[in-house]
Amino acid sequence: MTDTTTEATRLPLMFQPITLRGLTVKNRIVVSPMSQYSAVDGAPTDWHLVHLGKFASGGAGIVFCEETSVSERSRKTYDCPGIYTDAQAKAWRRVTDFIRGQGAAAAIQLGHAGRKVATRAPWDGFAPLGPADAEAGRPPWSGLAPSPIPFKEGAMAPKEMDRDDIRHVIQLHVDAAKRSLDAGFDICEIHGAHGYIIQQFLSPITNHRTDGYGGDIEGRMRFGLELIEAVRAAWPADRPLFFRGSCVDGRGGIWSMDDTVVLAGRLKERGVDVFDCSSGGIEGPLTLHVVPRVPGYHVPFARRIRKEVGIQTMAVGLIREAEQAESYLQAGDCDFVALAREMMWDPNWPVHAAAALGVPNPHNLLPRNYSWWLQKRVETLALASSQQTQ
Ligand SMILES: Cc1cc2nc3c(=O)[nH]c(=O)nc-3n(C[C@H](O)[C@H](O)[C@H](O)COP(=O)(O)O)c2cc1C
């Protein structure tokens, strides 16, 4: 009989399974959310199936779908996906069936862009939609936010949220979480980073409220914490809940790591399993905390939160090399390593990382349709090399 436990622990940590609540993930490599601006009527398309499918067949343990909106009004662009209709949930089901069929966990990132809505795509500089777009059938619309401050010059001012709006937006997240379950997702992440609505409440740059949802950090955290409590109650107890936070504002903000440690502690108390460490997204008049883009640039944040709060963490940001990723896990800086652009460059990154770390027969991480042939490739190459040396 094979002792699978011993075999698993002989693997590099990155390739050892990990259990979160009722979900066991085959390894600690995560495909980070990557917006594609390719949805139609808020539903994922063939592009999403191929884009995400290749990461699942490439061996990652968790495949995150991109930020997916909880309502039509909260989308960044007309081409962003959502999960606010049953038709959208059905379209996601096709994608999650494929991801899970490859042995990966399917994760959704639920988002509400708040004031950051009605923009063009990144390759058009996220410019606010204007008269030319309206003429082309894409009129701008106004978002919702804690305070009526436009996110950019030329953008429409968002509506300042009243108590009913707050209740409604929380309910939209609950409904989206329930639909995510129907759509076959194993993991739900709430997008609290990158200037989305939760961060708009957290940051004093965007939250000028004088009621119980503004003011000191307790007031500014209140919306996000109420939202998390509601989603946790709706998302099954045996499925993990992640939260992506901007550990520091990154560009112009005054939200610090000390604040993030407080927030992460409150999230943990409310049943968040993993704090996904990112940064940035709120712009303002100050110039604090620019996070230099060095390899693993969010790892120090993940380390501190994991150590001080005792919550599992995920690090992202220029993680490219196998040894680099493994070293963060071995050092106890994080429990998961997430990659975005590197996965675009090499969707089979997990296989190549396994090879670099000396995992025997790394091609076996790929589906049998490939791995059987790649074993033949190994044998053929060995034969060719022995014939050359004769
Ligand atoms: C094309 C693209 C789209 C992205 N979309 C999202 C998104 O939907 N949600 C999110 O939280 N981060 C998004 N990000 C940020 C990534 O998830 C990741 O945090 C960032 O790119 C840093 O990781 P990397 O250095 O491995 O690319 C996106 C990044 C890229 C390159």
C-alpha cells in the first residue's frame, strides 16, 4: 500500500494539498483574477472558457474567474461580467464544470465598482465614458459610493448612498453569492481592494460621511464588515470565503498596514478564511505608500497579516520563479501564491515550476491526453540523447 501522506509531504510545499473548511485544494498555486472585458450582457463567453480552462488544465490548484459584478449598475464597463441574473449563473456553470473537471477549484471574485463605473477598457486608459460613447450606444451611468466624489475628472459624480442603498448593495452581494453556488463555484472572494466599493468606504479619501458608516476606522469598516457577515451567512459553511484587500492605498491614500491588520482581524472573526493581499486603487491628494514593483511586492504584507492576525494569506505581485514562490511558502509568509501576468505568459506554469523544483514526472500534472504523450517525449528524448553519445 502506498503511503500517500508521506508521498505528499515529500513534495515541495507548493505542491502539497491544503484543506480549507470542506474543500481540499490539490496545490497552493492560484490563478489571480484577470478582467477580460469580453463578456456579453454580463455573461462569460467562449473566451472565458478557453482563457480560464487553459489555466485549469495547466495544473493550478485554484482558478479565479475575474471580478464579477453583483449588479448591472456596479460594472466597470459594458464588457464586464456579472452574476446578477440566472442566465449569467448558467453561463458560468459551463466554465466551472470545466475547471472542476480538471481537478482545480473554481473561485469567483464578487465585486461592486461603486463610483468607478462607466469606463472604457484599460487599453483606453479606463477613461470615463463620454458623449462619443453615448452616440455609439454606450451612454455613461452614475455609480453609488459612500460620498459623491467622482473617481476621475470627466466621470459622473456617484450617488451618495443612503441606508436603503447600503442595505440593497449588501443584499446584492448575498444574492450573487447564492447564484455563485448554483454556478458551481467552490470559493467566493469579496473584492475589497483596488478602489472598489468596500475600499471606498474604508478610505478617508473617498468616505466623507458623518453617519455611522464614516468617521473613524470603526465607522469606515462598518459597511464591509456587515457585508461580509451577510455573505458568510449565505455562503455554505463548508466552503471557503476569501477577501481581497488593498493593504495600503498604493497611490495617494492614507490607509496603512496598521489599519489592514485591524481589518483582517475583524474579517477573521466573521469567518473569512484567506486574506488576499493586494494594494492600491484609491487616488487622492497625498503621496504615501507607493508599493515598489519588486518581485513578490505584496509578500511583506501577507507575512505581517499571517503572523499578527493568524489568518491564512495569499500573496500576489511579480511572483515568477518556482524557487521564489516556494521560498515564500516555506518561510510561512503566505499559504497561497497567486499569479496573474505570469500565467498569461505561461499557462502551464505549475508544470514548469514542478520541473524546476525536481518533482518527478511533472508532466503528470497535465491531463492524461497530454501527460501520456509527454512521457513518450521524455523517453524519446532520452533515446535520442543516448544515440547521439554512441
Ligand atoms: C489583465 C489583468 C486583469 C486583472 N483583473 C483583476 C480583477 O478582475 N480583479 C483583481 O482583484 N485584480 C485584477 N488584476 C490584478 C491581478 O489579479 C494581480 O493582483 C496583479 O496583476 C499582480 O500580479 P502579477 O504580477 O502576477 O500580474 C488584474 C491583472 C491583470 C494583468
